Amino acid sequence: MEGLQFLASGALDEAIAVFGNALVEDEQFFLAHLGLATALDRQGKVDEAIVHVRKAISISPGEALTHTSLSRLLQQKGLIEEAEEEMAISLQLQGES
């Protein structure tokens, strides 16, 4: 996916545009929400990143990676208890796979 290439090269504005366009076409595109969240986080837009990770979780709640991502973002915000809860969910899901 082109958005991942932009992420890897550090072209965050381009990655955001690609992932955003993908979401216009398909709001339920799980990976586009995660990619957009990653790019936004790298730009320091943690609150916006959290919104997209939460959307990814709502689309596919059984993905451990999304809960780990949310945990990390919540830690950045100083929301340690919530972050620990998300990490516990992630670990539980990893144990189930």
C-alpha cells in the first residue's frame, strides 16, 4: 500500500492523504485507520491518532495490535490506568491466538 511506503520514508503528510482518501472510499478499512493513526502520532497529533485507533478497534475488536497501539497512545497522554487496561486486553488476545 502506498500509504505504508510514505510512512516508512517519513513522508507523513503524503501518508495522511493516502490513508484519508482510502477512508473516504471505505470508512471500515481497518488498516487505513491504523496507518492514519501512526502518521498522526508521528506528527504529535496523539488525540487524533487515538480516534482512529478506537475506530479500528470498533471494526475489528479481536486484533491485539490495535489494543497495543491504543495502550501506547494512552500512555503518551498520561492515562496510565486506561493504557494498562488496553495492554491487558492485547495480552489476552495474544494468548488466545
